[in-house]
Amino acid sequence: MTHVVELERCPYDSSPISIRRGGDASVISCDACGAAWEMHGSSLRRLRAPDADTLKAVRERLFPPEILSSKRTAATETAGNAAR
Ligand SMILES: [Zn+2]
């Protein structure tokens, strides 16, 4: 048995994800936001980014409106860039 890191839920919207195994790679996809990953052994590579609505919803959940609407307190966060 090899130890592999597997996603159980979508990191973006926490929806259950489906795993399609084939050959030496598995394709993981989220039906909720459309994001998809390809798993080779223990390495994970993103095939498809989640849709814009999901990213926006996640961001709004992480950063409440009162923070987002206040330019003074909003740090120049790079989470948005990192998520792309
Ligand atoms: Zn998702």
C-alpha cells in the first residue's frame, strides 16, 4: 500500500468530491464549483479552477463584508492570487 494524500472535500466549498481512478493518475473533481485536480502518486495538480461565483462566495465567507468594504482595514491580502 502506498500512502497518498487524498482530498475528501473540495477546499473551496467543502462539497464532497468525486474521484475517478484511471491508470496511474486519478482525477478529482468537484461538482459544485467545477474545480478539478489530477493526482499522480502523492502529488496533486490542479486541472481546473473553481468558478468565479464559488471563489467569490468563499472570499465573502472568509472576509466579512464589513472588512471587505473598509479599505482602511483591508490588508493587501494575496489569498486571492494564491487561489488562482
Ligand atoms: Zn468545489
